[in-house]
Amino acid sequence: MTAALAPAVLDVAAWRARRRAHEERVDVWLTPHLARRRRGERHPVADFLFTYYSHRPAQLRRWHPGAGVELRDADPAEFGRDYRATAAGVTLDTEAVRGRRGESIAWIRSLLAATAARPAHFGCFGMHEWAMVYRQTREELRHNAWPLRLDPERTAAVVEERGVRCSHFDAFRFFTPPARPLNLLTPTRETQHAHEQPGCLHANMDLYKWAYKLSPLVPSELVADCFELAREVRTLDMRASPYDLAALGHPPVRVETVQGRAEYAAAQREFADRAAVLRDRLLAAVPG
């Protein structure tokens, strides 16, 4: 049996500096969102990660060092129930966290590993967002405060001409009923491990979800790295969507054209490369 490794030790100055740096980093994202929320304003791009995902702003801002780190001269009450006192400070009670959430951790880890092992595909061209508005009326549109770039008939024609190749269940479940039969696959929650692939924008955006669900086993800096990637992915997602968001500073990626599809695929590949590094870091943080 392998002996447990001694925890890395951070003195007061070091862990407080890390915590402060994390808070300052995420405040850049949180401050404008919270200001819009107070004013009752909605932003279809910047607010998505706070409304679609369950992690609250205060939770994103709270710093955790991750597993295997001892914080000198720290108070367990300052960090929460998952921490225990040591002779010199506090450390995460990793075994208690795994004992309480072991099934969820194992499910997430197996999904990450299955996705990482699968080849990436880059031929969807963002049609999932188009399938979410396919044959809807203006009143039915999720973001109906913003115009579509094409009229409804032309929008529908793009979907029918291009087809839909979406492997991600949490995108597919938002397709309009007439769009679902047009998809090459019928992903379900039960088949998520079999379908999720590392080229998918939504799978890579979801690294943020898996990172915060694995907290506090993973350091908050990794959660923030995943959030940062998710913000950029969401921006491309909506720039390639049927909505016209140029007034928000998001010029369209016109995936209905050859040039737009090439631009989309190039960005998708770059995101996949960055996501692969984050996925590996998450897997390393929760060894099987």
C-alpha cells in the first residue's frame, strides 16, 4: 500500500495572496453581472454562465486551495465543513468529501475520461443554436429581445440545408420539437458517456460545471480557468447563433457561409486544445 503524501504547506502570506488574487480575478467577471442584475438588465452572452449553471457568484468567488494543501495559521471555520484542523492550521478533509460525494465524483471523472479518450469532431458548425429557434415564432424565442440575422424562413432553411450533428444532450434537450428529428443523433442523459466528444463547444464549456462540482477537491484557480474558457466558448456560441448581437460588440460568425464555417471550425479547434489541458488537470485532481 502506498503511503499518503504529506500535504503541501502554504504559509499565511502565501495562501492569503492566492486567495486575494483569485477574488480579484473573478471580480472582473462578477461585478458587471451583479450590476446588471441589480438594474434588471439581461445579457444573453455574459450572464449565461450565471443563469444556466447552478454555481452562484459568491461560490465562484470563494477560494479553496484544493486537496493535499495545508494552510498555516488558518481557522477551519473560515473555510467550511470540509476542512479539518491540523497541528499548524487547516487542510481539506479529502476522505470525508469523497465519502459523502463519491458517487458523483466517480460519475464526473468517468465522463471526463471517456470524453478525453474520444476523437474530436468539428463538423457541427454551431447548428445546435439554430435548432433551438427552428420554426419558432418571435414570441417563443429564448432571447426575443434581440433580432435574428435572417428571417424565420431563411433561418429554417439553413438548418434543413446543413443538417444538425449535435452529440451533447444538454444542448439537444433545448431543440425545438420539429428540429429534433433533424439531428443525426438522439443523445440522452443515459448515453452521455458514449456521445460526449472533445470538439463539442458545450462539452468544453461544461468543464466549468464539472470543476465546480468537484470543488473543493480542485483548487479555485482551476475552476476560474474553466470559467474563463467557458466565457469565450459562450461568446463564439452566440456569435455563430442566428441572433444578431452586433450591438453588444459581438459581430456574427456567419456559419451559413463557407467562410463563416471555416472561422467557426478554427476557433472550435483552438478551444478543444485548451479544453484538453483543463480536462487533464481535472482528472489529475481527482485520481481514480
